[in-house]
Amino acid sequence: MDLIRLRGIGVSPGIAMGEAVLSTRVLFTARREAVAANRIPAELKRIQRALARTRDDLVQLQADIRSRIGDEPAFIFDAHLLILQDKTLLDGLERIISGEKVKAEWALSQVHQKYEKVFEGLSDEYFRQRKSDVSDVLAKIYRNLEDKAAAQDEETARRILVAHDLMPSEAALRISHGQVLGIALDMGGLTSHTAILARSLNIPAVVGLHDVTRHIRSGDYLIVDGTDGEVIINPPPAVRTEFQGKREKYLSYGKELRKTAKLPSRTLDDVRFTPLANIELPEEVQMGFSYGAEGIGLFRSEFIFLQRTTLPSEEDHYETYFRIAKESHPAPVYIRTIDIGGEKALPQLQIEQEPNPALGLRGIRLSLKNRDLFRTQIRAILRASSLRNVRILIPMVTEIEEVLEVKRLLHEVKAELDEAKIKYDQHIPLGVMIEVPAAAAVTDLLAREVDYLSIGTNDLIQYYLAVDRSNEHVSYLYKPLHPAVLRLVRAIIRTAQREGKGVTVCGEMAADPISALVLLGFGLRMFSMNPIFIPRIKKVLRAVEARTVRRIVNAALELRTAREIEEYIIEKILVKHPQAFLMRHSS
């Protein structure tokens, strides 16, 4: 067979080599099958029984994974159980069965289709990846409608799992039985639960391959390079040998990185920097600290809305925030208030479709339009701040008036808590995200109103360069090292420092070795990123002198293109600190 190389997104680093096994997925019925009125009670019992079986299956699977692998991977099923416990799910299914007089299979198909429509139009990767969790739960219920138990897969050989979109429960089940060498998927992204699971268990994985299932048959020999995001089908002996050598080097480098996670966060000239973790789920806290995080730099509170079809209560918010604060204490926890709206629409918010959602009602704009929703979240964050390590972070700020409005609301809620004699951090720090060019232009004014700033480079770069990085026609223009971007980011950092305010970068720039060096050269000292990248960035920053990097970066900013800047920085730093880029492309 001819060798085929497919490019995707590397979500779990490392190299796996072996035979492929294709996974089959549940196909929801497209046939609307009616039932007689006297059969409706039986159909309702079927759906209730299927829900109960699914709950038992998930509890058992979670227990198996916890005993075989540990607590960290098992957290995924807390989210699945929450979805299953949502009363509106059962109510919705029963309403369709009773109202339309149809079989349970059709009701599940309709509910699944509804969620598919909600998620398919989202451009935000984090929200898109929650689709697989809902699909996973609904597929389990669908299977459990059958009275007979599904036959268990007794396959024990370790293979590379190939699928269109792997459900987290299937990945966990196979992984817990030691069956998975690597993972290759048509769908998926960096924040999917399958990706999180693969990373936590050091299983190489590549997702977003689009049509890998069309090219591969069970039994094909594959190389999965989760570092560079590549899958090679039926490679000749020479290529296998090449990747075997690369795999051994990577394993050796991985051991070094794990040691780095526990080392002091200091440059060669003893400049202190602070790595922080961006997380989506409370269960990721311990994983973040195990990778070397010194705090939670960004908790995306949207998680709470994604686990239910109704709006979360104040207690739902509080329990999550306090848990994170307690597990992180005394390290800081930055809780970003809800960043939903526009392209991140969720059904329980009933947000109208907008012609240009990226420039629409999202982030703080949505919160200030929904005061009760926002007040509930602020009360919960304040209540969770009693340990004095919680900070409030406001997303998508455009103007000073928004900040002043938040501060007024914060003052009102504090007064309510004082009257109720509820403890909270009276001096809880308030910060804003710099993601909009307008906010960047008034950094000095914003800095005087808040306690700290956080630069969200992902959105800031997109808005500043007018480039949608998910659009394949223009994504080549998305360049973090573009001279205009670097000048803007440097100006924000310098302004924050001049105003005496802390500043963090929490976008992907913080997790890229070259960009992290540039940020260090600008004077940044707080880097927040996906936990898996922390050891790599610590290794890079520990291998250089901050003063040398500052001199090189300042000179690089006189150059004209992103490519010239990158080449200059690599060349100059390699001369002075060759260890900084050791195994750069394999980390």
C-alpha cells in the first residue's frame, strides 16, 4: 500500500506505533415510529429503565477507572452524571413520547438532534467539544433501551483507536483495560474530554483529521505523532525506524520535563516567573499543580452552564468555586465570569441569533444585559472567596463604563452579604481581560480602575489583525509574532507595570516557547496556559537569562515580518542559551 500522511491537531504529545482498530458509533434512528396510546406507559418505563441503567454504567465505569488509573481521569464522568441527573432531560424525553405517541428511540433521536443544532454553529472550540459529552450520554441511554445487555468487547490486544468522534466513556473503558496505544479521530479539539483523558494518561493522540476513518481499515499499521499532529498510514520500514528513534528521544525528553515541573520557576539570572493553569473543570486543579502550576490563572466558569439544561443556581456556582479555591489554597484562583453569548449561545439563555456574533452580545456585555444571572454569579464568587485566594476576572471589556458598572454591582452584592453576615474577602481583587483593541488602547485608564490585567491573546490577535483563525482561507494571517501584535502586547505590559498593576497572559502565546521568550523579554512574569504545556515553558524560561532575552527581543522588534522576528530570536538565543530549544519541536 502507498504511504499516506494526514495532518491534524496534536492534543496529547508522544508517538504511538501499531495496528489500527476502528470504533463504531451509535446511529440514532431517522425513523419516526408511532406507538398506540395504551403502549405509552411501557415506552415511558423503557426510557426510565434506560436512564437508570446508564446511571449505573457510568458509576461503575467511574469506579473502575478510579481503581485502575486514579482520580484524575475519573473526573470526566462527574460531568456525565450531572447531565444525566438533569430533570429537564427526562421531562423532555417523556414529553415527546407522550405528546407525539412515539417510541423512545425517536424521542432520543430528536433530543440528540436538538443538541447537535445548538453545538454545530459554535465557533468557540471549548463549547464545541462539550457536544461529545452530551452525545456520549444520549448514546449510552440509546443502547440501554434494549433489554439485553450489549456484548462486551473482549479484545485485549493493544492497538491504535481510530474513530470519527470518540466518546469519552468509550475511550476511558478501552484505556482502563490497557487496550489503547494511541488515538486518531476525524473530529475533536484540544479541550475535548477525550483529549484531556489522553493527556492525563500520556497516550499520544491526534484529532481534527477530518477523514482519517475513510483512509484507514482495521489492521492497517499506523504511526500517531501527537506532538506534531500527524498520522502516517502503512509506513515503509525506513519510516518506522525513523519514528522509533524519534519516539525514544521523546520519551527521554518527557522524563526531563516531568522533573522540570517541580523545579523553581527562575531564569538563569534569578528572575522569578509564575506559571499558572487554565482549566475548564474543577477536577483539573490537581492535574494543573502536578504539572508545576503555581495557581489557577483562568477558570472558565461556562463549565457550570454546560452540565445542565436549566440555569445553574447560586449554590451550583458556589460549590464549584469553593471547591477550586479550597483545593488550590493558598495559591491564587482567577475566576472568569461567564463568557457566553454570540457564537457561544446555549439553549437555557435563549440568546437571539446574531448576524455577526463575534462582534455581538457576549462576555460582560451579556452579563450586564442579564443582571440577575450576573448577580447570582458574583454572589457565589464572593461567598467562595472566604479563603482570600479568589480573584474576579471580567471578559470582553470594551470601555470604562462597563468596569464602573461591574464595580457598582460588586458593591451592592457585598452590602447584601454584609447584611446577611456572610463571610467573604472584603478586598477581593478585580481584573479585566484585554481582548479587544479598544481595551488595549485605554489600558492606562482600565488599570486605574482595577487591581490587575489579563491579556487574552487568542481573541486580541484575531480582533487586531481582523483574522478568523478557524477560517482556512485566512488562518495563515494569524501570526502571534506579527510586529503589530508584539508592539501592542509590549505596550499593554509596560502600561500595566507603569500603573503598578499585575499583568498575566492567558492565551496560547504563553504556551508557545518562542512567544513565551518574547513575553519574558517584554517584562511579563505571569504565564497562564493549558497545564500540559507548563513543564515545557518552565524548561525554556529556566534555560535563559532574562536580561539577554530582553536585549534580543527589543532588537527583534525592529524587524518587519513575523518570520524574520522568529528566525532572529531563535538564532540569537541559540548562540547564548542552546539548551532553551533542545527538543523544541518534540515537546
